[in-house]
Amino acid sequence: MNIIGEKGAQYLGEGISKCVTLTSLNLHLDYNIIGENGAKYLGEGISKCVTLTSLSLHLYKNSIGENGAKYLGEGISKCVTLTSLNLNLFCNSIGENGVMNLGEGISKCVTLTSLDLFLSENSIGDNGAKYLGEGISKYVTLASLNLNLYKNSIGENGAKYLGEGISKCVTLTNLNLGLKRNSIGENGAKYLGEGISKCVTLTSLSLHLYKNSIGENGAKYLGEGISKCVTLTSLDLALKRNSIGENGVKYLGEEISKCVTLTSLDLGLSENSIGENDAKYLGEGISKCVILSCLNLYLS
């Protein structure tokens, strides 16, 4: 932790703007106090680096707000040769408008193949998820997508928008979706499952839905979607505290059994009222994945 404020961010932005031949920029300013003006200066500096192909920007807990997110989006939009973008704005109160403006800027980077967005605890809600979904749908060349949206008050409609956006990314091989502590419910799980089912080139899928009240039907919908990804080799499914019960585990077991190309499986089902019969269904499903080399089961 340092105490870099908006003035410090201004100096950094000015310095970065002079590096006009940069192809890679990795900037970590977590736990500072740059605010929205500091984000503006950084955005202006980044906008001059028009030859960037890789940008990693970490601004965890900097109080940049929705305007700061807008300024960053405007700066990033000038980097039209970007292929890799890693943006961590966790806990910055950017809200739905900040996500909208940020998404508009990033959508100009049409050559992206790898996108990592960490937007947890930003109160983006369903509308923010809508803007994200619309933005994601434009990245038709994406191979890797990492979305972390923990604790953002996203409901079933937000999950629907995200699912629709993901479904357009038909070249994805790696998808990591973090929606812990939201409220997508069983319908939200259905929409996500439908979106994932369209990503038929996926080899790695990580889905973290801790405490989302998806229930047994939600588990079924997710399983059905995942089973359509016939090239999956790695699956990380975290469903702790979702009340999926006996039927939910049965559905999951049946669908996982269809993922015959899996070599790595992480399954988190703690605190789901799973009994002996449920464990039977799960075991029977896993037994069909005959080429597994790594298995982690969480049933606490």
C-alpha cells in the first residue's frame, strides 16, 4: 500500500504518454487514492500508447467512481491493436453507468483474444450486466474470457444478458465466470447454461456461483449446458450453498458423465444438503470420465 493520489497518477500518466513505442504495459496501483481525476490522467496517458498489444491495469480500491471508469474506457479505446487486456477495478463504486462507459471504450478493441475483467463489489446490477453482455458479444475473436463479478446484485435478468453475450463468443477455448454472492436463481442458471452450450470449442470452463439460490433445477440447466461442450478437458464448478439437494446432484452426475474428454474436474458442492443417495449419483457420473487425471471434490 502507498499513498499515491490524483497528482501522483497525473505524473505517471504523463510519463507513460511519452512511451509511444510500448507494446506491453503492466500497472499496479491497488490500495491508493487516485480517484476519478487520477483515472482520467491515467486514461489520457494510456491513449497515447497506440502500439500496445498487452495492457494490465490494477486499480483495486481507488474510489475512481463511474467517471473514472469512463475516462479509462476512453483511453483504452485508442489502443486498437490490443490483443490482451487485464483490468482490475474491484471495489471502486463504478455502478451501471461506469460499466456502460467502460464497455463502450473496450468494445473498440476488436482484435482482443484475451480479456480479464475484475469488477466485483461495484453495484453494477442487472443493467450493468446487460452492458457487459452487449460488449462481450462484439469480441468474436476472443479465445480467453475471465469475468469476476462477485457481489454485484445481479439477478436472473443480468444472468440472461451475460449468457446471451457469452453465446456470441464462439471461438472461446477458456471461460472463467465468477458470480459469487449474487441472486441469479434457477432461471439465471438456465440462461447461463444456454449461453455456455453455444461455446462448443471450450476446453477449460470455470464457473463460480457460490450462494446464488439456483436450486435443483438450476443445477440441471447448468449441467445440460456444460454437457454440450464436447471438447472440455478442464471443469471447475463451484456451487457451494445453492440448495441443489438430491435431484440437483443427480442431474449434475448425469450430465458430467457425458463430458468424456475431461482430464481435470473440480466440483464444489459443500453445504447443499447432499445425502448418501446423492453421493451415489455423483459417483456414478464421475466414473464415466475414464481419462480423468485430477479430481477435487468438496462435499463439506
